[in-house]
Amino acid sequence: MSFGAVAAITITIALVLIMGIGLMSYVSSLVKNAYQIKVELRNDVESAIARMDMEMDRRGKALRKELGDDTSKLRDSVQQDNERRIKEIEDRLQKTLQDLSAAGRDEKTATQTALTDMRRRLKTLESDVVAIKNDLSRRAALGRAMRDKDRAEQGEPVATAP
């Protein structure tokens, strides 16, 4: 092998080594850049997640406050509705009670009137019964007197009352 061939092979090997070292340097630079991009992306993602967490916390607090306000309004509305319904029920019950009281008074008055009328009729009937008894007694006495008179006229003995 000649000196030129050895020099050409040596230069080729040196060039290949220089190119290999350059290629390795370029690839290591690419890997380093990729790692830096990865770290930057991770930092960006973490900061974005932190911002999103803060935003979610802020929105969550706002929603809880709004929900609390809505719940309070709803509770007040339900309470007012219940009070209105209770008032309506009380009014209806009061009216029913008044109607029943009036009906009871009317019924009591009617019953008392009927009882008074019945008592008056009973007294009238009792006086009629007494009058009939007296009339019957008088007629019986008159009938006995007439029988005794007829017997006396016929000559039969007359029984005297003890």
C-alpha cells in the first residue's frame, strides 16, 4: 500500500470519525433540546393544571355560593308557600267551624223549639186525659145513679157505696 492510499484511508477514517463525532454531537444536541422541550411542556402543563385548579376552585366557590343563595331563596319560597297554605287551611277550618257552630246552634234551637212544642202538647194531652177521666167518672156516677134509681123504681134493693 502506498502512502497515498494509507493517507486516503486515514483521511477517510478521520472524516468518518469527525462526521460520527459531529453526528453524535448533533444527536446529543437534539436529545438535549427534546429533554428541554419535555421539561418546558411538563412545566407548562403543571402551571396550566395549577391555573385550572385555581379556576375550578374559584368557580366551585362561586357555584357553592350561588347554590347556597338559590337554596336560601328556595327555602324562603317553600316557607312562604307553606305559610300561605297553612293560612288557607286555617281559614277553611275556621269557616267550617263557624258553619258547624251555626248549624249546631240552629239544630239546638230547632230541638229546643220541638221539645217546647212537645211539652206543650203533652200538657194539653194530660189535661185532656184528666178531663176525659173526670167526664168518665161523672158519667159512671151518673150511670150508677140512674141504675139505682131504676132499681129503686122497680123495687130492687140498692147497694150503697162503702
